[in-house]
Amino acid sequence: MSRFDLVVIGSGPAGKSAAIQAAKLHRKVLIVERNLRVGGVSVHTGTIPSKTLRETALNLSGWRERSFYGRSYRAQEQIQSKDLMARLHKTLDYEVDVLEYQFTRNRVEMMQGSARFVDKNSIEVTAIDGETCIIESDAFLISTGTRPFRPDYVPFNGTTIFDSDGLLELPSIPRSLIVVGAGVIGVEYATIMASLDVRVTLVEPRNSFLDFIDKTLIAEFTQQIREMGIDLRLGSKVELVEDKEDCVEISMENGRHVRAEMLLFAAGRMGATEALNLDAVGIETDHRGRIEVDHKTYQTNVKNIYAAGDVIGFPSLASTSLQQGRVAACHALDTPTLPQSPWFPYGIYSVPEMSTCGMSEEEIQGRDIPYEIGVARFAETSRGHIMGIENGMLKMLVSLKTRRLLGVQIMGEGATELIHIAQAVLNLKGTVDYFIENTFNYPTLAEAYKIAGLDAFNRMPIPEEYKVKPPKAKK
């Protein structure tokens, strides 16, 4: 039996940051990871793989250059699955190597095995060979992440019908693909495959998708993905999925049928909590296996057991998970930490990518805040012309009463990088005047902030300090 100051179950972003933070506080820390390699979903099946796949697809297909050289332009004529996988595996190997080095350097102990709670101060870890041991601690962090939701009516086979994890072992690039589920994962993979000239049908049972994103941005995005050739079908459930010899066929509630070579089912994920024996400590989960926590401390209803990362639900981002793990470790070890910033960016690595920070127009309207809008198109910037960007936009929302920035939504090349300017201004309670008064590098896409700022400024009442004063009368 071994004892630690903090035991972390799962080595994804939340688990990694918690363990390293605790180690830097000179505490004895253990990470228990059920898989053979550290990194969790983020490294092996989620964040890093999907973004690597996106970058590889855009590079090999020459998608970014087609506005200059025409839609028929290809950087590599024949793109095969092995071309995508080569870069993917190289990236994942590097990520695992960096993680293992970080754990070793910070003296974080690692144990491979499956953990289950015995009581609130001990867990049982079962290794691959079946050997078990008991680990004791005064504090535990659950950061086990999620797994794909796999309903019984979908005949997953790993050759033509995949979940989002299985797609990373794609045997070949299909000519046509059905994606069921227009959430973040479904939209990302649908657009990535479309950039490889795969004919994609994106199916979503609801009448809308990505509802947390500003509707103006979604309208622009919808138009662009339709131009890419994606057939977007909203408002009808999938009733039947059939694996036929020559295709996969789905039957929808509205009576329509869709056929394709392959199908990706990406309609939600489940918290990976079923093996933890949470009943033994009195922690309950919702219908998707997610754990409820206090979002200031990340404590569960059992005070010495914490949870962070995707296992606690929205926003389910690697970036927020890193912060959650660090805060949870500090609180568990009774160490003060700086308050968290209220605004964080949300990035969707689709093609084109989208990113937002702050409130959407719908949220502002719901709060009855008087506001004004400023819009900039990437095509209006010199850098946009140089890069051959035909689409892309930045939308800025500003308070009419205080002139403070309320939110920014960006769609297009570099959106997930550009959004951090908005994040800084939001968290520092800056106003639209910041964008008017400051100089941006030229030519850059960041100039879109100045264009949008001027657009909003010109629609707003002129503040006293900007009004032209009449000349004083001569004596």
C-alpha cells in the first residue's frame, strides 16, 4: 500500500496540469493512466489528432491556394490515408515524449492501470496483468475524459462505420461520407474531409447547430461549407443505419435516405466514469456519465475528491481543462491561486475555422444591453489579398452605454489565433477606443480589429473628447 498527497486519475490536459502543479508545490503526486501511453483523449484521439489531420489535409490538398490557382489545384494529386497517418503518428509520438519528460522532470510518479474507488481515501489499481494494489491519498482528482457515444442502432465495424476515435485509423479516404452529428467534432471532421474533395453529407436531428456560436457567424459558415460541397441536412433524426455490401445507408425520420461509402457517427460523448465505482464514495453522474462540480474549486459533493476536464462537461476544451486541473490541485492542497479570468476563447478547428470570446449578439439581446456592431471582412485587408483569402469575417459587439467591448466572433484563416486580442481587451475591460487609438502591424489580418472598431465607432454617438471644439472668439 502506497500513500500520496494527490492522486490524479487520467493524464489528459486537466490531469497533467494538476499533477505538475502539485509537484511544483513539493507534494508527492501519482498519475494513474489506464492506457499504455500518457496524454489521454486530447493527445491520442481528440484535440491533437484532429488538428494534425486538419493541417495535413489542408497542406496536401492545397486548399489554401485554390483562390489563386483555381478549384482544380492540388498540392499532391493522389492523397492516401497513409499520407495523413504518417504526420499524425509522428506528432503523437512527440507529444507523448514531451509529456513523459515533463512528468519525469517534475518527479511525478506514473502508474499504468485501471482505477476504482474503494472509499473516499483509497483506490484500487488493476494492472494489465491483473495484479492489483491499493493507493491511499487525502485528495483525488478525476480527469478521465470522455468516450464516444455509441448507440445500439449503429452497427460500428471499424471499416465503413466509425466513431470519432475510430476515424483516426481510416483505412482509406472515401469518395463519399455521411457524418451524423453537427456538434464541434462532427463539423470539424466533415469540413476536413470536404477539403480532401470527399462528398460529405452532414446530418443533424435539430433544426440548428453549434447554438452557442453567434447566429451571424453560423449563417456565414453555413454558406461557406455549402460552397465546399457539403450537403447539410437539419431537422430530422436518423432512424436506421444499414451496413450494405457496397455502401452505408441511413434512413431518416422524414422518409429520406442517404448513401455513402463510409459513415462517421459523432453525436455526442460520454464521461468515462463507468469503471471508477463512484457509488462507493457517493458521487453521482448525469445521463452522459458526467460529474457535477463546484466550478470555482472543482470539488465534487465529496470534499476531498475533485473532477476536471471533459468529464465535467461544457466547455470541454483542452485549454480550459488545463486551467481547471491547476485550480483543483491548488485548492486540494490548500494553496491560494489567482482568480480565473471570466472570458476564455472558444475555438472550432473546422474549415474555415471559427473562434469566439465574450457574448454573442443573442446573449446581449437577452440581457437587454444597448449595443452596436462593427464588422470587418478579411477580403478588405491587404494581408487578406496577399494570402488569397476570399472569405472570413470579424464581428465586434460594443456597449453603447460604456463603450466596452462585449464580444468578438471570428470566422476564417487564423481565427483561433486572432481571438486572443479580443480576450485581452475583454478581460482588461477595454473599450472600442482601444482599436481606434492603436496601430496594428501592416499588412496583417489583425487589422480587421481596427476596421471593425471603426465600423462600430462610426455608428455610435460621438463622445465629448472626440468632438471638434469651436474656435474661441478673439478678444
